[in-house]
Amino acid sequence: MKKITHAVIPVAGFGTRMLPLSKSVPKELLPLGNRPAIHYVVEEAIAAGIKHIVLVGHAQKSAIENYFDINAELDDQLRRKGKEALADSLNWLPDDVTVSMIRQGRALGLGHAVLAARPIIGEHDFAVLLPDVVLDPFTTDSQTDNLAFMIKRFEADRHSQILVDQVADEDVHKYGIAKLSADNGQINSDDTPINASFKVAGFVEKPNLAEAPSNLAVVGRYVFSNQIFDYLADTTASVGGEIQLTDAIDALISEHGVNVTTMCGASYDAGDMKSYMQAFIYFAKQQLANDD
Ligand code: G1P
């Protein structure tokens, strides 16, 4: 049985909700406490067994690629000055993990960004992690457990997995919202007390409250069978004039099973100024308390 070892992280967006911070620094490199936001997302992928990470980027985002590369001159200088521990801490990426970047070209939407990774992903099934969403690495198991659970379920039945979480009524318009199967379709109630999986009938991207089929919002973690690429290739622009990932998922659902998994623990939105600032305070407090 083939394991999930590849993940796509789309990082091409301009981060307009994070201006002026994101004008010359990619929003993914803005700090959450003492590390850039994307550091936690890559750690999460690695904790779930991912070995090949594909960043889908843009000319202005090459600083992200540099963050995951070895800076040999800096490394040499730190070691010459006896700062071995600091140099070691910068080389935290395991030797068997690769991070590569491919360009999206025109930014035509999230679905288009995921499709741009196809030349590197090839025939593999793969995960997608949206870097605006950072799962709590401190007080809950969310950073280590959610993606690992989704991968385990995918490897058991090869059905694509989408992570969802309850959101307040006033927030449904910001997300892709899941419509569960009419029979409720819970698949694994006795499998785990934390995450539960359900069959999903479809998604509505950024609905108004009256149109929202539930309060279960797509969090930004997906595990896809490779077939999603064929559906993405056939997806045209819709909501917001963008090629939406949720439209391709809907097409996938009509021919193959797709499940949603409920999130355990907490997530933080690092792509919106107000919630980013709250997340920064939370991460910094945790690290100050842990003397990290
Ligand atoms: C994207 C997805 C949406 C999902 C959200 C999670 O929207 O299209 O389905 O709920 O991420 O953050 P975006 O926030 O990129 O507009």
C-alpha cells in the first residue's frame, strides 16, 4: 500500500489582508512567537510522515525557499564563532525531507495553485496544507494528530480526506462549508474519541448564512487521491472569479468517496491581521513561559 509522503503548500498569494506587513515580507514568514508561521506548518507535515514538500510560489516569495535551504556562509560563520548550538538549530529540517518550490505563474485561485504542483507530485497521492492556518503546537495535540489521522484513514480506504471544524454563524462566509451525507454517514465513531470521519455530499465555497449547509468549515488540511488533478484540470473559475479547490472536490465526490474529518484541538488564522495578532500573542506567551 502506497504511503502519503508528498505535501503541497500553496504560498503564492499576496497576503492583502496582512498589508502593510506583507508588502515586502511574505506573510508566511511573519513571526508567530519566535518562528515564521510556515515553520509550524512544515513541522506539522513532517510529524505526519511527509518527506517531500512542494511550495507553490511566486517570484516575490523566494525568501520562503531560502528559509528551508542551508545558508552555508551563515552556518560556517556561526561555527567559526563557536555558536554550534545556534547553527544546529537552523538545520532542523531532517535529512530525508526535501522542500522544493514551483511557480504558479498567474494566481488563478487555490485550485489552480494545487494543480501547479502536478509536475513534481506526479502520480503520488498527496496532502495539502494551507499555511494561513496554523494548528496549536503547545497545549493540544492538533499539530501532530490531525494530519496523521487523516493520512491513516486515507491509507485504509483511499478516500480523500478533508479536515473541518465548527465555526460561528457569522464566519461561514469566509470558508468552504461541508454538506454531510443525508444518512449522516459517520464512518468511525468507535475508531477514536478525538477525530471523527463522515461521508460528505459536497461543499459550498464561502456561502452566506442562509445558503450554508452546516457550520463545518474546511480548515485547510486535505489528503487527496491523485485523481483530484484530473478534476482540477477540468475546473473553471467560479466564486470570486477563481478556480476553486472545493469545485474540484465536488466533482471528485460525484465519482469517488470523499470524507470529512473533524479537527481536534485549536487552529489559528495567520492570514488575517486581527487573528494573526491574537495568534502572535498566544505563541509568544507560550514560548516565554517555556523559556523557548
Ligand atoms: C480557502 C478555501 C476554503 C477554506 C479556507 C481555509 O479559502 O478555499 O474552502 O475554508 O481556505 O482557510 P481562502 O481563505 O484561501 O479564501
